[in-house]
Amino acid sequence: MIKKLSIAIAMMATFGCSKQPEQTHSVNKAPENTFVSAQPDQAQAVVHNGSAEDSVAAQITQELKPVQDIRLLELKSGESLANLLSRFAFSDRDSWLVEQAVSAWTSLTKLKAGQLIEAELVDGQVQQIRFEYAFAQVIEIKRVDEHWHASLSELETVTQTKRLSTSIDSSFFVDASKIGVPNDIINQSIVALSHLVDFQREVYAGDQIDFVFQEQQLVAAEGILKQISKPIELQHVALLSGKEKYRLYRFTDNGGTTAFYHPDGTLAQSFLMKTPLNGARLSSNFGKRHHPVLGYTRMHKGIDFGAPVGTPIMAAGSGKVLKAGWGGSFGNRVVLDHGKGYQTLYAHLNGFANSLEVGMRVKQGDVIGYLGNTGLSQARHLHYEVHKDGKAINPLTLKQPKNTKLSDTQFDEFSAQVAQITTLLDSENAKLAHHDGQSGSMGSADD
Ligand SMILES: [Zn+2]
């Protein structure tokens, strides 16, 4: 016992210098021991000094096998790891040592209520602790003598292409979310479509939406893991709305620039975005399909977007800040100059983006301010105007300059990608046809 203690003290002195992360850099390869829960022959360097007593004890242990018990525990609000594990012979000192051991990655104080902790007990004492650190990453802390060793394992994942589709019933965001499209993918879709679609006036109940995206999925799920998949990127989004059909495909050109393109290879970006704020936050007040020009009239020279106060407002196009301040009945307003005689105005803002100054240049999509209810405004909304040569024009009917098209060689590459997605959509549609009577949602909405 005394000997063991002195070993522990000696180890304490060098503590912390062997704590290099055992992280592998290849995403799809897991270290071999990833899923293996401690096996007797892997137990690390337990010091036996060859005394007869010890080896007999070891043999007995081998034969009887220590009483192993794996518990899945959930951290409650205000509870520390030490509290949670105190009934399993886990002392404050253990907690302190574990804190040191995991310090290369995190701190135990960062564990929040709801975090799942796997504790492996041997004869009632915690020998190993595991918890999810990030998607497909698990921190594992093992007791070795009086000491704790931590390592980070990357779990094996596969990249999957997923297709989900539905029709709009309440709003683009809500309905996509309902069938399990991850928020990040919905947002990427809305940003891509915002160039072409006014999300408040040009999205109708019954419109079809299609998503093709890639996600990383765990090969094997485990009890402690809350996240079993992670979205990577949107590859295709379609919004089929009456006569207007938008099918957009992600493509990275020779220069390494990634953007969305129409099937004919033209860039699916507009000079001025049609929805200059986060479309996810718009409550669609579905317009009637035959009266698409809701909002803009000779009397009302702009269009209004109703969304929560504080919704970020984006520069509809790249340009220069002409005005940023109080504008009488417009309240807080921003005016941008986009060249070629075009200007845009954003009124009734709650406030401006921190760095915004008159004279500075902004890029399309940059946040310039936040939606509010200032000036002569009866309810929170963004009032948006587009001017051409000093006259207000209807943003919904604004003719967009022709966009650049992919070169022939790039178009061939792009077409091959489009064909792959089309094949996927067709095969999924064929599968759907077999499930008659079922809803249009596909795949599992398991996250
Ligand atoms: Zn207005």
C-alpha cells in the first residue's frame, strides 16, 4: 500500500505532461479501441510486484472477473460530476484529478444539465468515465492506480446524402423542420433562395420543397451520445411554386468559389436579394397566387416584411452606405447605393449594425441593422424600397441583369453533378410510389 502511494506521488509530479490528445485527424477512421469497453487484457500497467499473494489475487480476479457494472447517468441542474459520482467512491480528489486530465479539451464545469455520463464501476468504484464531447467525439477518463488518464476518441462516421421533401402548409421553415431537415440546412436553403424569392409574398401553401444535403452519421450509436448526425452542406434545394420553379444546385467553380446555380448553369444570385432579412423568421402571410403584388402600390412605394423585432436586416446588394440614421417618418433608416442608378432603403429599424458608417462599403448579405418599429410605423416591420434613377420601383418585378454562366468545361462537370442528384431524386420518388398512402416525408427524422 505504501509503495503504491509513493508511485502515485511520483506520477503526480509528472502529471499533465503526457496529456497529448489521442485525436486522429482522419474523420472517417476511428481508433481501434473506440467502441471497446475496457477489457481485462487492455487494463493499463497495473503494477504487480510478483508477490505470491498478488499473483494469486490476480488469478482469482481473472477467474471470477471483477463485478463490472456500467451505469448511464444524467447530470441534473446544479449538479457537479463529483456530486453525481459520489456514491461510487469518487472523491473530491478524484474529481480534481479528472479535471486536470481533461483540461486539454474542456473543464468539468462546462458539463451542463442533461449531459449523459457513462460510469464503469468495478466492485462499486468508478474506474472509467465517458461522455460526449462534441459530435462523434467522446472523452474517456480511466482510473490507473491513484491516477486518471484522459483520452479523446473519434467515433466512426459515414457521409450520407439525404433527400427530404414536403409541401408547405404553414411556412418554409416550419414545414421543413417538421420533416427533420436540420436548421442549418434550412437556413442555407433560405439564403440561396432569398436572392430569387420574396419569402413573405411569393411562397404559397401547397408549394413543394425538396432538399438534398449531406450529413455525417455515426456508424454505431451509443447510450451516451445525444447527437447521432451532423449536417454538412446543402447540395440542392427546389421550391416549386405555381409557375415559378426554382431548382438550385451547389457547385464549386475552378477558382474555388462555391455558389448555387440554376440547371442551365447560370449563377442563381441576384443583383438585389428579394428577401433582405432572415426569411426563416418571416411568418408567411400567404398572398393569393393571382395577386402577387401585395404591398407595393403608387401610394406605398415599398414592400413590408413582418418579422420579430431584432431580426437582422441584410444589405440586398453590395454597395456603399449613403445614409444611416434618423429619417423622420422612416425612423431609423439605412440607404445603400448600388451603382448603375440603384439605391435601396430600409426603414423603421430598431438599430444599426455596430460598425455601420456612412461612406463604408457593404457586401450583399452583410447585416446592416435590426428590424424594429421606429418612426411612423404602426407595427414592427421592415419597410423596404428600391429606387432606380431616383424613382421608387417595385422590387418584386425588378428585372435582374443577366448573370454569368459557367464555361463549357465547367458546365459539363456541373451537369454531371446535377444528373447525380436527379438520379437520386428519381429513385427516391420510385421508392415513394411503393409506399402508397404514406406522407411525403422520407428518411428518419430521428434527431
Ligand atoms: Zn411600408
